[in-house]
Amino acid sequence: MLKLRGVVTLTLESMPSDATHWNTRSMARRTGLSQSAISRIWRAFALRPQRTQSFKLSTDPLFIEKTRDIIGLYMNSPDKAIVLCVDEKSQIQALDHMQPLLPMCPGQVERENS
């Protein structure tokens, strides 16, 4: 039981010194367990150290106030109100529409936006 807790804690709270994330080999070396034991533990707890999750905090100076307003709408919305959420995909860049469009197929004439 102590080894199991140690594997879960190491996986969630630390990184190996020579890599960006744990794998079964490095965790097995560190804990003295077999790779298959590490794999079983990770599966049992749905741990996937190779998959990173990140969250970027906004630099907006009014971020806290806006967050309170939005959470307030969800937690205590007025009667007969509808609350909608739109997820902005900040990592998708808008296309520059000033450049001509490329031909879609061989032999097709190049087009331009007007």
C-alpha cells in the first residue's frame, strides 16, 4: 500500500530529472517496482503522465472581477435568464484575407478575395 501511494504521489507531484515526464521504465527504476506494476497502478488511477494539461492565466487586469461576474451568473442566475458560454480558441489564428487564395486543385484558376 505504501509503494502504491508513493507511485501515485511521485507521478502527480514530481518529474524525473532527466525527462519531461515519467514513463514506466523511469518510474520502475525510481521505485524498485516492475514496469508492469507501474502500468497497472497508472491504469487503476487513470494516470497518464505523458499527457500534459496546462492552463494559462489571463493577464487582463480585470480578470478577477470578470471571473466573479461569470461564476455568479452560473451559481446564482436571475429568474428566466439564460447563460451561454462561448469558448474562444485563442491558439487558432485568423487567416490573413488580404492574400490571394491558392488553387484548390491542379488546373484550377487562382482566385482572389474581393
